[in-house]
Amino acid sequence: MKQVQIPQELFVQLVHYHLMEDDSYMDEIRIGLEKKLDAMVLHELYEKSKTAPTEAEREKSRKEYLDRKGMPDSFRW
């Protein structure tokens, strides 16, 4: 099983939310987890664009990665 690293601040907010039942961190936790999830998806797409078994799969992953990163078509190769 893979491990995921999160910023210490987000970890402390999660501790406050779950162990101390402090709901004041809900928005910050949601934003932090969404950012982490987006980063994980981008990393997975980048990895697939380099290691997929077929050229078509690599190209598809490369295009999706660049789309998510916001890279304009005119700047791509």
C-alpha cells in the first residue's frame, strides 16, 4: 500500500477535527485534501505518460496531464 504525505498544518487540523471534535477547520481541511488529491491525480497521469505499455496510452495520459495543468495547445509539442 502506498503512503501519502500531507503538510503538518493539515495533519494538525485533521487531529483537531477528529479527536477534539472541532468543526472550525472543516473548510481548510476540505481545501487541503482537494489540493492533495489533485496533486496525486496529476502525478499518476504523469507517471502513466512515461510508463504506459502502449504509445497510445502514453499519449492519452500525456494529453490529459497537460490539459489538467492548463498548458495551452500552442505551447505543446
